[in-house]
Amino acid sequence: MEGNTKKKSRALLVFGAPCSGKTTFATQFAKKFGLAYYNFDEIGVNGAFSRPSILMVLELIAKTGSTIVIEGGIATEKKRDEFRKVLSEAGYNTSLIWIQTDINTIRARMKKRFKTVAEAKQAFDDATAKLEAPSEDENPIILSGKHTFETQTKHVLAGLADVN
């Protein structure tokens, strides 16, 4: 009797504080390995999509079976669990990548992104109020948002090899 040699698809869930380096890492990683990249914060921007609609979009994406890199929409453990459930039901293995960056670097990056310091502070406060660190059970791959992309990539690949 032959065993099932079909490999599961993989989804990399990337999250962290605003201006921690999530988008930079996720887009470069997806590009380097020819993977699809989806930013669910952009998909749900300004409440254009309800949470059930976002999960429906994720279900449609998961039907492709492609390895994917996802950012956004996963700031809390509950929301990450919702994504993992949808992806698991579609046959995916998921890995959580948590980008951490020190507060001074984040503040400097936010000052560049926003027109005023007050606007940057408000955006940071709004985003971090909704952000939950991963639980031990989530077994995240933790990256520094200040390391080079090459170093981050090596760390992620080593972390993914440990999961297999």
C-alpha cells in the first residue's frame, strides 16, 4: 500500500506592530520564492469587508493550494485561530512569523510614514491596542525587524525546517 506523498500547502502568517517590518519582509520573501502575497489589512481597509467576508476571501485563496504569505487581519490570537482553521480545512500547514522591533525604531519609522507626530502616535496606539503577542502554543518564528532580509530569511527557513 502506498503512503500519501502529497505535501500539504503552506501558509506563512506574518504579524507584528505597525512599522515593525512586516510588509517589507513579507513582500520580499514572497517575491524571492515566487509565492502569492496577501495583505488582509488592505483587503479589509476602512471596514469595506466584514470579518465573515474576509474569511470567505481567505477560503477562496486557499482553494488554489498555493503556498502563500499572509499579512494583516491576524492581530489577535482569536483572529489567527480563525485563519488557521480555514487554512487547515483547505489542507494547509500554517506557520506564524512574529516581527519584533524596538519602540524607538518603530517611532522613527512612523514619523516618516505620517504627516505629524500626533498622527503617528494615534496610528500606533490604535494598532497596538488591538495587537496580542502570540501564545506559547502558537509556536511563532520570531524575527527582528532590524535584521537584514537575508538573516530573516535564514531564520524563517530554519524555523520551517524544524516544523517538518
